[in-house]
Amino acid sequence: MVYVALQVLLCPLSTSRKYSLEIKNYVYKTTKIPDALKPLIITSWEKGDDNKFDYSELRNGMSVNMAIRLYTAAIWILIASFSAGRATSLRTLNRNCFVQSPVDGLFDIVMKIPKSSERLELEKVHRPIPDLIYDYGLEFALMVCELEERRGFIGDENELFLFGCALSYRSISAAREDGGENSKHPLSDDYINASINMFMDWIESPLIGGKRWYPSTHQFRRLFAVVYFNFSDQVGLDELSWFMGHSNLDQTFYYAEVSPDDEWIDEAEATIARIGASLNKHINGDEAVRSIINKARQSTNISTVLETLVRRLIDEHKEKTGQQVRFCKIDGNEVFFYFIKP
């Protein structure tokens, strides 16, 4: 729907520089804004709003160019969140990366990731995606094709990028049909990161300590890992490792052994407490973890009291030693808990 609406606003091009501005102004004034885009408050074809200091001002009006830039950021965030792809894998997505399996009818995205045997060499892999992401992806790909055709650029579908330079603010601003040779290259990391920052300002994401938090692509990858691991009851490391393209489980463990403010750390502490509250359960842990469990069990055998007591003893140990809880997978689906200096 967004692609169809934006397509209406894409102005025709000529090979002349002389009437560039006149053409764009004429098209904007004579084209009716589609209903789907009216909430964006599009006020011009272009107006240099990519150089604003406070992009939340875009809520008061934006250009067609900025609308496409925010659309690009939104699609990037969606694909990054659902595919757990690295920035390089997303930048190198081909235009025809969205496919449907002829066997089960389910949807995949075809990505390039480093081979486990050779980190510098890439291989194509299929990763499952929801049908809604598949639909959004196809719409976005159609818009990119429209932008390239508008610049007179025609290329091999297997070589064109989903996030090609035809999406750049500068390219969209062009009013000349000059072949658009830059379209054969993907957008730069800097352009993508800046677009995500603009998007976060525009949606007015919550402030942390009075400051806006600007995520990187890697943090969407981490978000996927956190959500997947917790929804799989902490036994899905093998599947998660495969999905994220890790060559071994040690790489996946990194996502469970990050800074203390990560959700995994709290989940690890909660799990220790739950196991400790079950008198007949054995915990795989280092001496400090086992000592906390034994001390709590010697104090009471009431499960509800035990769980709270274990959490309190963990907090006391952290405060006393400056250590933090970590964990790793061992035999089968077992998890080993331990304390370590962060």
C-alpha cells in the first residue's frame, strides 16, 4: 500500500537540467496526495529536510524524499528484526531475495552470510520469515524497481540490490534520466544508520535518561536472539545458532553473556532461583552458585520463600564481590551457571 501511494508521487524525468526544479514543483502541485500518505503531512517534493537537527520536527511536515527515506528505514528494521541478519547481509540482499517454497508454501528470505569454514567467503542461505514480512518486502522491492526505471537504469534482477542507491535522498531528488549508474551499488552503512536515527526521532521513541536511544543493526540481531532464546524456554541454542549463521555454539553464547543490563542476565538469576526453590532439582553451577542454593535450602523448605531467598542471596553475592551471573550450555539441553567479573 505504501509503495502504491508513493508511486503516485514519483515525478517524471527529462534529460535536461534547465527545468529540473520546475518539473518537480509542477508534479507536486498537480498530484493529489494519496489518502494512505496524508498522515505523513507531505508538504513538498524536496526541501533539504535530511539536514534537520531534530528529526521529530518531521511530524509537522516532510518531503516526498524524506517519506521514502523513512520507509527504507522501517523496512530495514523489520527485516533486521525478523531475520537476525548482519548489516552486511542486509546491504547485500538481492532484489529477488523474497521467495516462497513450492513444497510447503511458506516464505523465506535468501541472505548472504559468511561461510563457517571461511569467514571472508559468503554463501547464500534461506531463513524463514512471516508472510507479512514477505508481502511488505515485495512491495518495497517494487518501489525500488520503479525508482531505478525512473532514472533509466536497467540491470539483471539477480545482481540488483534491495537497498540500492536509487533509494538515496540525492537520487530521488534527481530530475534527470541519466542511467542512474549509482543504482547498481547498495546504500552505505552510514546512510542506513542515519536513516534509522531519523526514523527513531520521527516516531519519538522513548527517551532513556532524557536522551534518545539510537539502535544499530546489530542490536536488532541481539533483540531477535533474546526473544528467541526466552520463548524457547532456554533450550533453543542449537536452532538459534543455525538461524544466526554461527559456526559454533560459542558464538551464540556471546548473546547470553553480554552486559549485566541484558535481559538474559536477569533471566539467568530467575532460573537459578526457580531451580533452588525445587528441593529435588540439582543445579549445574560453580561453587558460588551451589553455595547460595545450599544456604537457602538450609534456611527453609518452603518453595515460595526459597525462590525469593535465593534471589536475595544472589544480590548480596554480587554486591559483595562485584561479580555477575553468566551461563553456558553444556551436555544436551543443560545449562551451567557461574559467577564472573564483568
